[in-house]
Amino acid sequence: MIRTGIVRKVDDLGRIIVPVELRRVLDVSVGDPMQFFVDQKSIIVQRYEPGCVFCGAIEDTIPFKGKKVCRRCAAAAVPGHGTPPTAD
Ligand SMILES: [Zn+2]
């Protein structure tokens, strides 16, 4: 995690302005959907990128008919495709 040195106050409605410098660097534009994650005492805001339609995994997904499916779910649905599921 990189400290930017930028501090913003939360307003009466709970809003925080995302500094223009960060929006430019991270290519965030007006109207882009953003999602929130919580990690202990931190709030992480990222561009919303839907994950696997079955399990929600964000990484290692492949497109399928306009949706994303992770290789693990693809392998479970169609044997011989993707990465076989691991025992867990
Ligand atoms: Zn999946």
C-alpha cells in the first residue's frame, strides 16, 4: 500500500471526494461503478469488475457469452476445460 499524503474529510452525507490526481492515475471517470472492500480497519475502493458468475472469484476468469467464469468453475462444469478444482 502506498501512502499518497492526500487527506479528505467525509462530508455530512458520508461522501469523500476522490482526488483528481488519483482518478487520473487509476483511470477512474465520472459514472464508473466502484466497489468497496474492508480489510480490518481499512476501506479499499476499486473499480467494479464483476467476477465469476458462479463463485464471484475475480482472478483467473475467462469470458463466456459476455460473462466471466473462473477456470475452476469452468472445469467443474465441463470436465477437461480450465483448471481442475482442488480439494478443500
Ligand atoms: Zn468461479
